[in-house]
Amino acid sequence: METSRVLIVEDDPILLKAISEKLKLAGLETFSFYTGESALEYLFETKVTPNVIWLDYHLPGMTGTDFIKRVKANSKLKGIPVVVISNSAEEKAVSGAIAAGAEAYLLKAEHRLEELVQNIKMIADRR
Amino acid sequence: MLPSGFTSLKSKIISRFSLVIVIVGILTVSIVFFLSIKQSTDQTKKYLLDSVQEKSYELQSYFERTKRKVLVYSGKELVVDQFSKKNYSLVLPTLELLKDANEYMAVYAMDATGRTVVSTDPRFLDQNFSFRSYFAQALNGGVGTEQNLGSVSNELGFYFSHAIYNKDQKIIGVLVIKQSADKYVEFIKTSHLFSGAKPMLVKSDGTILYSNIDQRLLKNLTDFEYGKVLAEIKSYTAPLTIDVDDELDKKQELFTISRVGDSDLFFLLESNYDAIYARAGSFAGIISATVALTTIICIIILYLGVQKTLNPLKQLGEYVASLEQGNTKSKHQINSKDEIEQAASLIQHFAESINGFNSQLEQKVQAKTSELNERVKELEATKTAMVNVFQDLDDQKIISDIRAQELQKFKLAVDNASDHIVITDANANILYANQSVSNITGYSRDEIIGKTPSLWGKQMPDEFYKMFWDTIKNKKQSFAGEVTNKRKNGEKYVASVSIAPVLNKVGEVVFFVGIERDVTKAKEIDRMKTEFISLASHQLRTPLTAIKWYIEMLLNGDAGKLSKEQLAFLTQVDESNERMISLVNSLLNVSRIESGRILVEPKPTDLKQLINGVISEVQPKLQQKNMSIITDIHQEMPLINLDQNLVRQVYLNLLTNSIKYTPDKGEIHIFVSKRKDDILTQISDTGYGIPDKDKDKVFSKLYRGENIVQIETDGNGLGLYLVKAIVESSKGKIWFESAEGKGTTFWFTLPLTGMKYKKGEVRIDS
């Protein structure tokens, strides 16, 4: 079975390292980006399509909603499930992301990393 | 009683008739006066003429008598005999007798030569008077007459002569009687014809033989410019009067002329017209006076007559007045036997009728009077009561004054309140605005009064104002909310407004009282606070999450197996970190609740399921403390529209508290019952309880009971505050009972109708 790929967009490098490490420990291939722009650029310009996208909401220069809309607007990418994992519980963020097509919206501080990783793995492995 | 300008009937009659009488009298007097003068003058003339004529006759007869005397005596036998014998001295006694008997001046006789041979006046003896015309006349036969000054006596005399004839009818002498002119005119002198009249005896040639004015004597009429009179004499036929203008004194005079017999003498009477007029005037005056007197008498008679006629009328007036004064039984005393008496009798009869009526009335009045006396007593009592009331009113006035002072203070307070306060009439026209209105809107009070608050409003959608007016005017309810307004300088601001209608007794809107507070700054601060919290939460949570996850990986052995001790220490770090995360979450929730930005998203909820979910969530903690939980939930609980996240917070917080503040092996009871309108939840524990002195602070933010701070360090004092905020925002109630050392019971209700959807910006974090 092919290794599932997770594209991570997280502007906090410490968190990004923890997430990336944990996902790798769980046997997933990760592609890490600090900004939405760089992640989108990668997605649009490479033939690599991740099985799932781990998306922080508040990103430099754009929101998770913006990011999802860009992904969903691309026919090649629109099938990729996007899970928003953020510390922001703002209604605008939650409803915006869900409306744009997010698979789920999870709060970081409320979950153990293990839980989140298992959730992501499960979604990624569905394919 | 008398009308103004009252004039008695008597005065009217007398004054009017008197006027007529006086006018007639004056006319009569005038006519009579002038007629009388004319009549009197004419009569005087006629009288003068008659008188003068009469006197002329008298004079003539006087002459005639003397003529007869001279004729008789010249023919006397003795005279003739003695003359014939030239025995003249014997004649003298006869002549003396004649003279004395007739008071002649002298009687004498001349011989045929004219020599005086015998005379009663001795001075004449031997005087020859043959030159005298009377001598010549006597010689010619008949009686000679002459009026002349005596050549010896130089006195005016009237001479009468007659020849003495002898038996042969031969003239032997002439007898002469000299009569004094005074004698002739004596009657004139003593005449009472009238004073001032000047009698004259004038010869036909104009010689004035007699006048009572000496200067005229023996002068001619022409000497006094009476030529006109002389002309009349010369053409005399009958007695006449003639008007002469006296050239000397410029007065008109009247001359009355009459011839004395057929002699050469004329009797003249010169009368002054002034005297005539005066006499006539006095006569006319007497007549006029008589007429005037008659007039006055007429007026007096009229006065008396009217007085007598009208007196009954006056009596009638007095009688009526006495009736009016209440002497209704008096009888009239009028006895005029006319209409007045008739009227008085009728009035008397009428008064008697009234009297009869009055006596009936009097009885009634007496009855009423006694009634009135009763009423007066009652009124006295009322008056006393009123006096008491007035005293009370005085007291009330003092109270009113105090109130007015208080009202003044109140006005000062309102005037200077920092909130914008406006009072409008029912049509929103501004009647009052305090200083803050000007400060906030930028319009002066003068610009505001009489306008409507739309002066600074009109910034909201039309629907808002429609709803707003419907609330305050039609539903007559207060309105509270936030409104965007616009200052005079165009700057928009947000105001928190509260408008209340003031109703009168019948429930009509009389005024609106509006209070506005400019919350622009507060809003701005709030926005900044929210932004800060949002930012802070994000910024705090990120490192907390990093700590959480790395601890987790360490504990999981991702970085290699940890020693037992390392594991224990790291667990402590993990717990502290979890508390930190919880605290941040709670702070966020509180700030969200407070800012009202929380989203309420009700969904049909099975409460039993929700509660069981919460119990299972806290299960590890229960087990940890070896505690038991008993639940009793209403069997037929319906699905209720609830925001599960919020309600979960309520149950979670209350249960967590119970677990936290109950010693090990304690019990927790949860009872949920369905009531008529709501769901009542009771959560009891056997914990430490809440000290009495802290009970009123239980729901305060950041409060933690003094007794549990040492026992249980975990806790941030935000849980119950959040619970109360959620319950009350859901139209529910929350309360508790607690005894220190025995336990605590919380109750809260949620309406069966559930929660209302509310748009918001954030959800509650767990």
C-alpha cells in the first residue's frame, strides 16, 4: 500500500515540527509549509497530490477559508480533504472554513496530538 | 333708585309752561310798551290840545268878563252922570270897588282928550293915554283891548276900554280896566299839565306877551327861531299842534296853539318831547310792569297748580317706595279723585295681594330659616374641618416647597447629567434637552428645542424606526438598544438609547423620555478588547499547544523511554499546562459572554443524552475520588431546542465543581424534572459547602470560596459566573442552598420553549 501523504500548513515552526514528527511516526509522508501561498504554489506546480491537508487557520497573508477556496477551485485538487486544526474558535473562521469545504474543524488545545494524528491518518487512509 | 338725568314731571311742566308764559309775556310787554307809547303820545297831544283849547276859552271868558265889566261900568248912570258933570272924583269910589272886587291892577278913566281924570292908581292922573290904541278903539265904539307894558308902571297889562257916552250919545270919556297879565296866566303857572311845559301868550304878530321865561317877554317868536310857529299862527284856523326842532338844544318840541276867542292872542304851550315820552314811557312802563307781574303771577299760579296736581303723583311715588321698603300693609293717602288716586288704589290692592302671598311665603321662609339654621350649624362644623384642612394644606405647602427644592436639585442633576436626556411630546417634538445633548450632538439647545430627534438620527434603516415607533407609541413600551446617529459636524456615532413613553391617567402617551449614551468610545474599547483577547488567546494557545504536544510525545516515549521519575515530573508539567489551557479557555468564554458576541445555535436536544455525555466526561475524575453519582431524569423528557455546547458548559461546570469540592467517597445527585413551563435541574453534593459570608459572591467573577482555596488549588473562579450568564441569557434562573461542611445544592431552570437563536462571532470553548 502506498504511503499516505499529508500536506501540513502551519505558521508556527515549533508546532509544525511536532506535527510533522508525529505524522511521520504514524507512518505518513509529510510536506510542510509555513505559509498558505507556498503550499498552494507547491500544489499547483507539482504533480504530487496529498491524501489530506492539515491546515492551520490563521496564516500569514491569508485565512484557512481563502486557502480552501483556492484548493476547491482547482479541479485537480478539489477532491483533497482539508482538515482545519486551529486554536481559533471564531464563528466566522469555523463556518467560513466548513462552508468552503473543510472536512473538519478541530481545536488544537482541546486535543492530544495523538488523537489529531490518528484522525488525519484515518482520513488519509480512506483513499 | 332714580335714573340718571331724572327730571321731575313738575319741573318739566313748570319749566316748559313758564317758558311759554315768559315768551308770551315778553312779546306782550314789548307790543304793549310800544303801542302804549304811541297811544300815550297821541293822547298826550290830544290832551294838550284840549287843555290848551280849554284854557283859551277860559282866558277868553276871562277877557269877556272884563270886557263886560268895562262895558257895564262905562254905561253906569253914576259914571255917566258924574262924567257929564265933570265931577270925576265922585266916580273914583266906584272904580275902587270895581278894582278891589276883581283884583284889577288899576281902573281909570280919561276924558275925551285922553287925559286921565280919575284913577285908582294916582300915578296915572293927568297922564294922557290918547296914544294908546285902546283909547282910539274905544273912541271908535266897542270895547278896546290892548296888551302892553304900562308906560307908567312898566308892567305888562291887559287893557280893556270902553267909551263913556252922555245922554246925547256923545263920547265924554273912556273907561279903562287894566288887568294884570299875571292874572291871565295864573292858571298856567299853577297848571299841572306837566312839569317842564312852557306856556306863552303870543300876539298874532309874534310878540310874546307872556312866558314863564323872562328872557322871552315882549320878544318876538322869530327871535327864538320859532318862525314856523308864527307862520302857523298867521294861517290859524283851528287849534293845532306842531313839532318844532329847537335849534338851540337840538331837541324836538311840541307846540300846542289855540286862539284866545276871536282876539289877537294865541295861547301856546311848548312841550318837551322827552317829557312826553317819559310820561308815555312811564305809562307804558306801568302797563309793561303790570303785564310782567301778571306773567310772574301766572307762573306762580301754574307752579301752585302743577304742585297741587302733581303732588298726588309724588305721594304715589313715596307710597310705592314705602311698599318697596317692605311696608306692604301701608295704605295710600292720595285723595285727588283722579287717575292717580285710581292707580294708587290699584297698587294698594296689588300690594295687599302680595302681602297675602308674602305671609304664606313668610311661613315657608320661617320653615326654611330653621332648616338653614341647621345647615349653618353643619357649615360651622364643616368650617372647623376646613380650617383643619387648611392647616394641613399649610403643612403640605411646606412639603411642596421642599419638593420644589428637591425638584430643582433633580433638574440640576438632569441638566448636568453626562447622559444625553431628551423629553419630547407625543409627536417627538423636543420639549427639553439637557446640556449633554448639545455636547454629544453638537447642536445648541436653541437648535434642538421644537425639533425632533431625527435632527441627529435618521442613520438607521427605515424598518428600525418603524419597529422603534411601534414599540414606544403603539405598544407604549420602553425601547432600549443601540442606534447610529450623526453629529452636526457629520461624524457618526453609536449611542445606547433608552426611550420610555410617559402615559397619562387614561393611558395616552404624553411625553417620551429618551436617554442616550454615546458608546462610540466604549464600543471602540470593546472592539479592541475583543481583538486583544482573540489575539491573546491565539498567541497563548499556540505555545500552550506546543507544550502540550511535546509533553505528550515525551510521555509517549516518542523521544525515548523516560525514567519513572521523569515520567512523574512530566505528568505534573502536563497537568499544569492543561490547567493553563483551561484558564485561557474560561477567560475567553467569559469575555465572549460579556461582549455578547457569543453565538447561540439551538438544536433539538435530548437532555438526558446530553447529561449522560457530561457524566461520562467527568467519569475519570469521579473514579479518581471514589465518588458516586445518582441521576434521576424525567422519563418523558421532550426534545428541547438548546445550544448543546452552552448547556453542556452549565452541567459540566456544576458537576466539576461538585466533584472538585466534595471529599473523596462523596455523593452527587442529579434530578431533572419537567415542570409546566420549564425544566428544573437539581445538582446536590455532600461537599464542603459555601460559607454564609461568601454566599452573595458565589456567582461573582473570579470568586473562590475561602474554605476551598487551600483544599483545591485547581479552579479559576469563572465557572459559576459563566453558568449564571448562560442560564440567564437562556431566560432561565439559577439559585442554590448550602451549609458549610454539609454540602451544596444548585437549581437551575431552562424554558421548555428552549433557547433563541442568536447571531454571534464565537462559540464557547470547552
